[in-house]
Amino acid sequence: MSGKWIFRDRELLKAPSVLEGKTIVEESCLRYYATHFLERCGKSLGMPQELINKGKLLMQRFYMRCSFQKWEYHEVSAALLFLCSKIGNSGSYLKIETIIGVCARAAKKGHSDLSETSKEFCYWYDKILVTEQHILEMLCFDDCPLLPHPIAIDLIRSFGGSKQLQLHAFHLCSDALYSSVSVRYTPELLAQASVYLACLATNESLKTLNGTDWKLAKRLGIRKLKVIAKEIASARDIGHLRSVTEKLVLKIEGKVKTLNASIIVPSRSAKRPTLTSPDATIPNKTPIHPKVNGSTLTGTVNHGSIPLNCTQNFKSSNDRYRPPQHERPKVNAGRTGHVVGDSKSHRAHTVPSGYQPYRRPNSLPHNTRH
């Protein structure tokens, strides 16, 4: 199900927040603040790290369909924490009153009256319920995303990596959820890039029993791994995130200009080509010789038209020729013949009297026997 949530780089130019006035750099900074707020509140509530990571990834997907201007990220974070607490086991469920007490104080950065009868409490209570329903609708009720963390741990274990390498790769996978890199690459690529970064940070190499490097064994593209690893390394720091996002914007705009330049749009002043006959020697009129009751009717027909005496008898272009009314056979026209078929049908025809259909003889002549 994660394949439908992978967006291309140029789709960042059409993000809802960007279309409503934000720049891509400002939008990426808001993504960082939103995920940081969600993680801080989740740790204050004592939620498991797996549920916090799911909430961060769901937030990145949500803001690819909705804007920061219409949906404030403090309220979205509270709704996602309430939703993720219901995704886990029964021990991880949190009451909405507990979430309001933590998120409201963290958003206001002060001590406010949050009793159950106060206006502030009722506001947050209604906002969390409404926002939760809207998040589920925007995410198509896909509330169990695939995280890159277990993929990275299994990859390191398959090559016999140390516990320190696994822990470092786990934290790098969590850092990847701070930016839009988590919705532009698959969880497998994020896990591989995190392992690549962890190996560089710990000076540890993963190899097979034959001594082959893990990247060659998995047939990975080193160039693509380096690009993803660079974005993951800068996702945790807001300053590096700004610089990397600015370079990414220039790269995307350059690709879009190149793509638009390769598209040839015909000018409106160009005249449409006129349809001419491929062979100028073909005459405009073609003689036809239809046969009616053994007689030949000669005449000429213009291309794209039908003679006047045939127009009233033709129902369609595929219909057979129907003779005029005065040339049709009459029903019971004398003793010399009778009409077979419906008199109103153009298939009616006259059969001479005394006609017998061919019948196969039951026995052969005597001279043919052996």
C-alpha cells in the first residue's frame, strides 16, 4: 500500500501549501516543526517510539494533500497522537483528556485553564475529533504505514552487523521522517540509505561470507544512495535542511524547464491542411450499373451523394438496393407464379410455377452399381 504514497520531486511544486502561497523552503520548515512537535508530545505522553514514527509518517502524507494554512499542525499532531494510540495494542491507548492536557500546554507554551468545563478544553476536544476524521479521509483510512526501521534492522542482521550499527541506523530512519524525503522514496530505499550512512558513521563495513560488499550483493545504485543519504543527514538540522531544500528546488525547476522546452506546441496561426484527392486523375463521377429484375439501370452518382430515386429507398449505407414501388412484384400475381417471402420486404422475389428444389436421390442408377 506504500506505493501510492510515493510522490515525484516535481510534485512538491504542486503541494497544497505551495499552491496557497508558501514557498517550498517554508513548507519543508513547517514539516520539520510539525514532526518535532509531535515527537516531543509523544515522548511526554510515554508513547512507544514505533507509534510516534507512524504518526510522523502519516503527517508527512497528510500535508501532501492538505495545506498548513487550513490545518494547523498543533491540532493535527494531537489528532495523530490520539489516532496512533488506538492503532497499537490496548496498553498504548491514551484518553483524549490526557492528550489535550499535554498538547494544549505545549502549543500555548504556558499554563492555561484546561478544566473540562473551560472553553479551551472544549475547543481542543472538538478540534481533535474533527481533525482525526478528516485525516482518515485524506489518507484513505490507510493508518498502518510501512516504516523503514524493521527493514534496516533485518538488512544489518542478514550481514552480521553489530548492535551499535543497528541502533545508529534506527535513529537515521527516524530522522528521515522529519522531511519530505519520507514520501518521495520507498521505505526500502530509506532503509538502505540509512544503513549506508550508519556504516560511514561507525566505520563498519557489511560483507557477505565471500567478502563481497553488501551494496554489490544487493545490486544497489551508489549514486542514488548518496543522494538520499545526503537528505537524511540534513533532515534533523533545520539549517542544513534549508540549504538542501533550496538546492533541490533549483534542481526541480531546471528539470521542469527542460521538460517544457522539449514539448513542441503548434502555433495557432498555422492553417489546417486541406483534404485533397491522392490521385488527381480520379473523376468526380463514377458510373454505376445496378440491376433490377434482370434489367440494367444506368446512371451516375456523385461522390458522397446518392441519386434521388435511391435516397428514399436506402435506410443506411450498408442496406441493400431496394427497387422502387412500381417495380416490386405483386402478391398472387397470376397463376404463372407465386411470391415467396413478405410482400413488404425488399427480399421478396418471384418463383416460376413448376419449380422443384434439388433433392438427392435415394438410390443410384443400375448402371452405376458394382
